[in-house]
Amino acid sequence: MTDQAVVLPATPVEDVVRVEGVSRTFGRGEHAVHAVRDVSLTAGRGELVAVRGRSGAGKTTLLNLIGGLDRPDAGRIEVAGHDVTSAGERELLALRRGTVGFVFQTFGLVPILSAAENVGVPLRLAKVPAAEREQRVAVLLELVGLGAHAAQRPYELSGGQQQRVAVARALANEPDLLIADEPTGQLDSETGRSIMDLIRAVVHARGMTALVATHDPALIELADRTLVLRDGHLVTD
């Protein structure tokens, strides 16, 4: 077996995300938690879709399933023409590194690395040549308004600035799908709105697709469409 990177076969699709009858249960018997129940949805290119619901409604589980971080018990998931459901571990790793970008509530930056180095991590993993990597990192930091902060480490940045670095890192490999799980949860309302504005601008400008889990009504208003989860069921589309 060679150690070459896996290249995922893709077919042209209008919908970047297709979820068909997906369910996920944790535990068994009387202790079973039905986190996602028979959910079907689509999300098109250039579309920002908000996913809302109370804590425990299944938002994070659904996003993890779509992003290949977890596997469903039933149903089928496609992302940019790739069958996530049947993919092996190497294929899922390739998917997460190239096709899907992730932004989390906790930022997830490496404390000892500068903003530029954090953004460059996915490019290093993809073995992008140094000169191209540095150029792309500079462009991304300018895109999120942090061109002057490239050398600063996370502890030297505000929460909003750290999340902007996280967004830039998620965009490094030009993913088809951006998944953001409560990306503004640790930010004040004004900063949170600026992050959501940034995500919307990037999605529309680059023709990406974004799924953003949030409970903030002000942020939901910025979405092109809203999905509502209740007890694992999709109740409004």
C-alpha cells in the first residue's frame, strides 16, 4: 500500500450537500439518545444555511455527520459529489482536509503558532509549496481583516480576531463546504454579527456552501435559509 494522498472521485452536482434519511443514535435500550432522526436536506452552492434548535436538538451531531466526523446509523450523505456514508477512513481524511472546512465555537487555534502559521497548517498538511503557501496565507489574512496581525499569537488577539483566524484557516484549502458550529458562541453580539457577516460575504463571493449552527436570532436573519431541528427531527425547512 502506498502512502500517496487519496484523490476522491467527484461528479458534478448542483447541491453541494445532500442528506437522505439520516439517523444517529447513541447508546442502547432505555438509555438510547436519538440525536438525529430521519433527516433529509439539501444545500446549494453559494448558499448560507443556518441550523437552529435548542441545546440537545441534534445540531452538532448533524453537522458532524455531514462533515465526516461521525457516521450515521442509517441514511446517506453526499458532499460535493463524494459519498461520505460509504467512505473509508483515508477518504474521510481527504474529505476533511480538502472538501470541508470547519469553524468551531472554541476557535481551536494552536497557542504557540502565529496567526499566519495557524492559517498555514492545512496547507502544510496538503504539502503546498512554501512560496505558494505564504502567498495564500497572506491573502486569507487580508480577507478576514487581519493582514497586520500575521505574526501575533492567539493570546495576543481578541476573541473576534481569533475566530477570524479560524475562518481563514478553514478557507485555506478552498473547500466546497464550510461547517461552523456555534462560531459566535463565545463572542459578544456585535463581534458575533461581524463574524457571521464575514462568513456570508465569503460564501457569496466564492460560491461556497455554509452550514452554520446558531441560536442567535440576529445571526439567523443573515442566512439565506434556516433549518430547524427539534429532538433530532427536521421540523422546518
